[in-house]
Amino acid sequence: MLAAEQEILPQVTALLRELAAGHDDSLPLLFARVQNELRRVAHRERLIINAGETMSTTALISEAYLKLRTQAFPALEDRAHFYGIAARAMRQVLVDYARSRTRQKRGGGERHETLSAADEQADGKDAEAMRIFEINEALDRLEAVRPRLAQVVYLRFYAGLSDREIGALLGVEESTVRRDWLKARGWLFQAIEDPSAEP
């Protein structure tokens, strides 16, 4: 963790407690304090699902903030828990956005007679949307059957925590986290290729 992040950690912890206690006005302050880490989470989230030009990092953070603002928070244990929730909100924003784009493309039932550059670009965006849906569905399936493996994915890939931090948070050894990560990653790749694969 960077020195600057260590300095704001007590403030972040206090804001998390306030938010869990129902003080909704703490959310904008929390987002402001952890802006740099959220940018890393958002950037990583976009890379993971190969979002391309679907949505900028800044727009993704803003949309996630709006989504989080309208929901009740569970008792937040620590910053890792908050980043996990923020990463889920970002993933859901991207899924919603991809669904919206897919609906717009289908709209009106107009038939395309030629394959122009615009059509090729639209087809590329459709491929992006499909990738978003595939990863989202695979993560949901993994979480339903192997919740700890899904937690490791969220905390390592989305929240950017180290194996040591994840181990401490989940109460397992670092070596267990590494094994869980390898299992989860391998299964996610397989599940995207073969949706009938079991975790």
C-alpha cells in the first residue's frame, strides 16, 4: 500500500463505519477519499471484460456511484469489502450498458443491406457486449457454487488486493488463495468457451 493510501486509511475506515450505520452523506466523501483506488478498480474492471470504448473509466466510476447511492449498504467490514461492492456495481453498470446497446442495435427491425465501416464497428461493439454477458454469467455461476473462489476473483482481480491481503480477509493461507485463484481463473476461461462446464 502506498504511503498516501496509508495516511487516509483511518478516514476511510471511519467513513465506512458511518456508511454502514446509515449515514448516506458519507458516500460522496468516501468516493472522494478513495478516488485513486477506485480508478484502478474501474480501469481493471474495463480491461477484464475487454470493454474497449464501451464506457470510460471516469464514466464507470460515476455510474457506479449513482448505483451505490440508491442501495442500502451491509455492515462493511473494511476497505476490501467496500472495493468488492464497488467492483460489483461497476460490473453491473457495464452489463446494463451492454444490454442497452444491444437493444438499441436491434431496435426498429431495420434490415442492413450492406456491410459498411459503421456496420463493422457495430459488430465489434456487439462482440464486446457478448463478452461482458459471458463473463458476468460465468462469475454469477461460480459465485452460486463456489463462493470463496468468486470472492478471490473479486478481491484480487477487481479490488486489486494481494494474496496476503485476501488471505487475511478470508481467514485462509496465501497458498490457498493462490490455488483458489488458479482454479477460478481456469474455470472462468473454460466456462466462457463451454457454458455447460461445472465449477
